[in-house]
Amino acid sequence: MSVIKKSAYQPATKSDLGVQQTSIQYPVELIMDGEIMHDNLLNQQITEGWLQEQLQAQGFQNAAQITYAVIDSKGQVFISPKMQTADNS
């Protein structure tokens, strides 16, 4: 007795359907806890000047105001600002 399904009963794969497989690209951290991730900028071929322009376009003056910032595979930058407290407002 065999427990392997016959090929006619196997689920279709992407290659069976002629669908092109794309590699998954994860977001890359640009800023963490107010610190610029210089190695990640270099790996993504992004300049610090370009990052500064992106911050200013979203109303921030510098990386110290940011908790977390990432860039996705389409080049969009997502920014999570630091929370304002009574001490640093």
C-alpha cells in the first residue's frame, strides 16, 4: 500500500500554473530608537540626505524624533514617531 497521492490528485504548484515566483522582500529598518541604521542605508544605496528629505516631507526635523522607520520594497518610507510625554513636549 502507498500513501503517496497520485500526480492527478496532488495540489497544483505555481510552476504548474505558469505563475512566476517572486522573491519576498522584507521592509528594511532605517531608524531604530532615534538612531540611523547606517549599514542598512548603505545596503539599500540610500544617502543620509535622502532620508533627511523623507523625514522633513513628513514633518520631522531629525532622526531623534523617530522611534522606528522602515522602507518597503516599493521605496515607501513608513515612520513611527516617538511619543510625546510631559517631559519632552
